[in-house]
Amino acid sequence: MKSLSTKLFAGLVAVLVGALVYFSISGGEKAPNVQVTLDSGEQINLTLPKKPILVNFWATSCPSCVAKMPDMAKLKQEFGDRFEIVAISMDYDPKNQVDAFIRANPYPFNFIQDTDGAYSQAFGNIRLTPTTFLIAPNGNIVYRKIGDSDFEFLAQRINQLSPQF
């Protein structure tokens, strides 16, 4: 009897570990059904973006957000067209401040102003910045972080998820 219960326990542990690995690799939650327009004019639906998308909620009043923009720029330069970055300013951030920041900092990624809070609401009513999501090409959220992101880890995940040219 002890042998059977040990085997059942080992089987249960194996299933749980397998599920954990599956959800940490593939993501267990779909991105919201939101369409974003990139600076190029291309529209991408986040539920099926076809390449990795890094979505970063930020504010000009957030020192950490502003300090991490160069790290995001390095990611974009490293991976080029293999993935996209969408930096979404918070609805409480004054439009004129966001516009001035974007003009003064021509980073190589897309900026979107969430003037009515719709993007924040779609992602679960985001209020804290920075908040970052990595969305896989199949639309699954594979990384979610409130606070400073681990850009080394993100680079590894983007490399795993992005098409190789």
C-alpha cells in the first residue's frame, strides 16, 4: 500500500511540475483584446500579435520608468523587427508632458498615450508604474512585472519567442 501511495504522490508532483513549466513557458493568460497602432501605421491586435510585444505602462513622473527607457531602447536595437515595444503613458500623465518627453527622447519604439485609461483598464486597471507585460506571438502573457523589469531575462525570452531572420 505504501508503494502505491508513494507512486501516486510522485505522479501528482510530476503533473504539478509539468503544469508549472507549461504555464511559465507558454503563459497562462491571454492578452486583452486590444488593438494598438504603431508609429509605422501598422495595427496589431494584442491577442494575436504574430511576434513578441513588450507593453510597458509608464509615466513621466516615474523616475524608474524614465531611467529604464534606455534599456528598452537597447532591447529594440538588439532584436529589431523581431519584436515590438509599446510604451503606454498613464491617463493621469498630462499630455503636454508626455509630448515633451517623447520629443526630447526619440527612442526607437512606439509610444501610445492612454488619455482615457482604456489600455490600463484592459490590462487589469493598471495604476502603478512601471508595469510591464511580454506578450508571446500567440497572444499569451508570458511575463508580468510591477516595478523594474529584468532586461536580461526579457532578452532571453524575446530571443526564444521571436522569429529568427
